[in-house]
Amino acid sequence: MIQFDDVAKIEMTIGLIQSVEEIEESHKMYKLMVDFGEEKPRTILSGIRKLITIEELTGKKAAFVTNLEPRPMLGMESQGMILAASTDEAFSLLEVSQNIPQGTKIL
């Protein structure tokens, strides 16, 4: 068990996935450009390439962890983490309604 204060440290934010690219050096990674209502979009690298297509991701609003330390991966820097659920049979982003603006914090 963890304390509520530990959960409160995690910043979760709604982001609009503006673009998605395959990363040639990896068979499982995508490079997402995500708008959080900040000055410029963030780069988020995610190992979900085998689970969802570029077309299904592009233009979606989803939940992200946005206060992780930037992490170098494959010569790039990932500036957050997308939230999703998966089993052997199913995959789902943690999506929100399109009327929720990007940059909205999840409480």
C-alpha cells in the first residue's frame, strides 16, 4: 500500500496526439508528438506499435503522465508516458471525450 501523498505526486494530463511516427530502430516503438497546451508539443516514445495503428492514434486525446524525468531512448528524449491498458486479447488507451481540452489535469 502507498500513501495518498505518493499518488498526488503523479501529474496526469490530457494530451492531443498530433502526429505519430514509426521508429526504424525498433519494431515496437512509436514517436508521438503530443499537445498539452504548452508552448510546443512534447515528444513521447511509446512501445505500443504492435498494439495500435498510426491512424488509430493520430488525433486522439488520451491520458499521459507528464512529470516524469525525461528519459533518453533510441537517441531521442521521451518527455512523458501514455496511459493504456492491455491484455493478451485487448488494448485500450485511456481516452477522454473530445470536449475535454488538452492540458487538462486529471485529478
